[in-house]
Amino acid sequence: MLEKNIKAPRAERIEKKLEIHGDIRVDNYYWLNEKENPKVIDYLNAENEYYELKTAHTKKFQEDLFEEMKSRIKEEDESVPYKKNNFYYITRFEKGKQYPIFSRKKGSLSAKEEILFDVNILAKGHDYFKLSGLSVSPNNKLVSFGLDTISRRQYTLQFKNLVTGEIFPEKIENTTGSASWASDNKTVFYTQKNPVTLRSEKIYRHVLGTDPALDVEVFHEKDEAYSTYVYRTKSDKYIIIGSHSTVATEYQILEADNPIGNFKVFQPRKRHLEYSLAHYNEHFYILTNKDGATNFKLMKTLLNKTLKENWVDVIPHRKDVLLEDISIFKDFLVIEERANGLNKIRVMRWDSSEDYYLPFEEETYAAGVYFNPEFDTNIIRYGYNSMTTPSSVIDFNVVTRTKDIKKEHEVLGGNFDKKNYKSERLWATAIDGTKIPISLVYHKNTILTNTTPLLLYGYGSYGHTIDASFSSTRLSLLDRGFIFAIAHVRGSEYLGRKWYEEGKLLNKKNTFTDFIDCAKHLLDINYTSPSHLYASGGSAGGLLMGAVININPNLFNGILASVPFVDVVTTMLDDTIPLTAGEYDEWGNPNEKEFYDYMKSYSPYDNVTKQNYPSMLITTGLNDSQVQYFEPAKWVAKLRELKTDDNILIMHTNMNTGHGGASGRFDSLKEIARDYSFILGLEGYKKV
């Protein structure tokens, strides 16, 4: 049978009327949310079979792309060791193995290796396996860890004796996977999720060796707009319970050496007051938006005067600089800032004798402070990379102001030279006149014309910023003449907190029109043309993909949409779905008519119409806890019903995984090869 004559599956149309605010929506594919219904599984399997048939001619190409990407990876590799409490901790990979090995060495890197976990052994027999949240007790003898074998981010919390190797019998189900140790080396605090919505809602105290059924609930976050979590400060002095919503935070504190004591609220929650805590000596340091500090400022207060009226400025608010994070050391403070879209790392000595920025020279790049558990040190560890420069782990000495590159990501295969690639940053003009940044990279031999293929990536939600970073897998596109670009649309914090505010709630459409205007700018400057332009986004970025092809379907030749959030109205009206109630301040609450009408006007599923659409590959996971599988499934079914073109529309559902895709490092490469083979195939590539 010829590949082009293969018949696409059609989902049964079963009318479901959804009414609110006097408005009726008809959803013919609502029934696909019945995960236990055999007809639903049959439909997903039919779509998978159709995907396999439609892509059968690309299988060899996918395998070759996978081997090409794999060949660039150093299979025997290990992390830069970090030191904590007289132990060096290392994560390493062995050749041919999918999962990491976690180990440590006592006192010296030349000491005998002690393997904490070989995840390859633990993962045997599982289609998906994730070990997370390793936390070693203060006396170095015990470790807590979380296991997820389903990919719904519901971890079973367990404990191991690092001296004897014994795994303790108690298993605590439905947690976030992490725990915080009290100073007594036997008490831990952990977070449990709501079994239906998966919201992190309760903090428990567990004593090692006791029945988890006896664990004490120390906090219940009853407000569905908030999630809760628990951690120990870098100073090791406090256990902190945090409560977080989109627009507010609240913390409770307890001395780590008093685990059966009562937590004390630091500063009661107040809508639109966000703050985070760090402890140093006699002060708490507070990163906050208090008093209209949109881009945040740094304040401090005495340990016994925690209410906001006692906070005083350390670094005042600046309109053009976003204060992202701080790291506290014995003799100095490290501040992570973002100005004009670029990361800055600033060093300030406590005695005010020095205040300076680390030098970065490239036009567009990504840099950030690494995990720095040591407190009494002159070394700051940070990461740096750009779209042309592989990631590096660097130790910076604040005394000598010299840097030591501890590790630069190796790109194997013998063909990579960063001098062969060019990166630049362009600025598109949005429909309202706002300048939108675009970071892009291409091979120096690529001629930029209207026949140049270009993949434009976007996200633009939750204030999450996609930095201009390096990818060795992306070389498979660049070396074939592709340009790769990131549209830094509103909804991220690339240009500060205001950039986020202008891409959420009733400003959400800015995210979509910004992306379209970035695409049009690339066409206007002759970097590509609609027949060679592709777009990609996942999760909320999948919403972006769905919205832009409804608005301007003729702009792109192909779309990659992974785990796409496309049924916005129905999902946000269902508060039993994970994340829904906690995200009203991101998307709006459609129980209010103003937000309902606005959401309905852009929701990709609700706005599919009889028109031509570009070729599309849509991917999802049956166990996805963040964007349920039925959103993309319904979207594909409706597109099949209404689209008026003969372009490719295929969907692949991984029946064993969730939102993050495959858990093994090689399996995840196969997913990238799958996606790349799709757009490369649309460009006429059939083999490596």
C-alpha cells in the first residue's frame, strides 16, 4: 500500500453539550477523556498504528539520526564533583547504559568510590523509571530518595542506610520524592500530594523506623490556589515550609534541631506579595516584590522580626534589571540578575569592599549559578553556554578573580568546531510596536535566503524564560542547513517581570501575536519563507503552536507540538484535573465570564475551523499528569474532521510515559530523532 493512501483513523463523534454563562459549546470528542474506556485505548492505538504506517519510510532515517546524535555524546561521563559535609558527590554514566550512577568519595577525590545508587539496576523491568530527590542526612549515614515508575510525578519516598546498604522497609506513597532532614538524623519532613489533583498539599513529619501511618501532619495547605513544599536552609539552621501560588507566597520556619516544635509563619500571605527566604547569621534575606518592586529587590530582617514592616532594603528595586536569585556564602553574596534579556552574575562582599560582575562577552548566551552547597569557600561554581558554545562548569575564585573551567561539554564525532557556527540576536516589531527579541544560530556556511529552512521555537508562559543555550542534538539540523531560532515572546521573563505580566491572563494573546510577528520578521529579512518555516513548542508552548496555526495557518510548513495544552476552556473549568485551580492566576478563572470569553477566543481546540493547516506531528504520553493525553487526542480528532488540506497530521502517544517523555538518556534521543526526521522529511531529507 502506498504511504500516501493510508487512511487516517477517525474518532467517533458523540455530542456533548457544555454550558456556562448562557453559552453552549459542543464537544464531539469529550468522551476521549475516559481513560479506562477500551474504545479510548483502541483509538489511541489506532493513531499510533497510523503514525507507524505514515512514518515507516523514515525508520532508517530516524535510526541513523539517533546514532548520529548518540555519537556526539560522551557515553562514559561524569559530573563535576561537589563537596558537602566532607564528601564529594558524583553522578556518572557508563557506556551503553541509560541511567546514572550516583556515588560519593569521603574526604578526597582519590578516596574509594561509594556507590549510593546504580539506577540501571533499579530500573530493570520498568518501561519508565525515575529516581529523584536524593537527600543525605547530616551525619552522612542515611539517604532519602523518591521513585516514580509510572511518570505521573507521584513518588514513593524511601530510605537507605549508607553504612550497611540496607533499604528501610517503610514506603511513603504519593509524595514529591524529596525530604528534608532535621538535625537529629532520624526525623524528616516531606510533602504529600492530593491523590486526585496531584497538588502538593500536606507536609508530614516522619521518624525513621516507624510506620508511615503514624506520621504527623504538620501543615495542610487548604487553599487550592497554593502548593506547598519543605526544605532546609543552606545554613542548616532552619526547616522551611513554603506555600506558593502564581501571585503570592508564604513561609513557615522551624529550627532544624527542634523537629517536634511548632512552625512559625514568617510573613502571612497577602495577594500579590511574593517573597523567598535565605538565612545568614542574625538575618533572613528576602527576595521580594514588596512595595511594587515589579522586578524584585533584596531585603533583610532580624531573625525575631520577620513581619514585612521590619524588612529593610539591601538591593533596591530597578526598573530595567530583574533580580532572579541569590546565593549566600560566608564572606560574600552572589546575585543573579537579568538585564536586556541576558544573565548577569554579581558578587558583593559582606564588608562592602567589592561589588562587581563576572565578565561575559557573547552577544547572546545563558549563565547561572550552579549548586553551591559549601558555605565557607571563596569559590563560586557557575554554568555558562551559548548557542555556539557547549556548556561549561566553571569555578570562579572571588579572591583572585580567576576562573577554572572544571568541565566543558564534549561534542564527540570529530566534526564539531564552535567557530563553524554563528549566533545572533534580532528584534522583531510586534503588532503593538513592542520589540521582541529572537535568538538564532546557524552554520557559517548556511546561505540565508528565502529557501533556507528555519525552525522557530517558542514557549511564553509562567514567566519561564528559554535562554539561548547549546544543544548537541540540534547540530543535526544546523549541519543540514537549518537555522534554529528562539522567539522570546511575552509570557516569559526574558525582559523582566513586566514581560511576563504582558503575556498572561487577559494579555495572553500577546504571546501568540508576538510569535507570529517574529516569524513574519524572519520572512521579511529573507532568512526563510513559509514553505521552509517550521515551528515547535511543548506543553504551554503547544498551546502557542495551536493558537498560531488557527490565527495564521499559512505561515508555516510544519509544526511540532509536544504534550500540547490545547483544550484551555474545558480544562480550566475542571478543578479535578491536576494544576487547574492553582493556575487561575496564570490563565484566568473561566467561571468568571470575562475570562471564559477571552479563553474561548483563543483556545486552540475551540477555534479549529474549516481551513488549511500545515503538516503536524503531535506527541503525548498516556500517563501525563500536567497536560492530560485527551487534550491532544481530541485536538487531532477535530483537526481530522475539519481541516481542508491533504497535509500530514500524525499523533504519537507513548503508552508508558507522561509529561517529560522517556526516562532513559538514549530513549529521549530517539524522541528527538523522531521529531527531527519529521521536519527534515518535509524539507526532502530522507537519509543521513
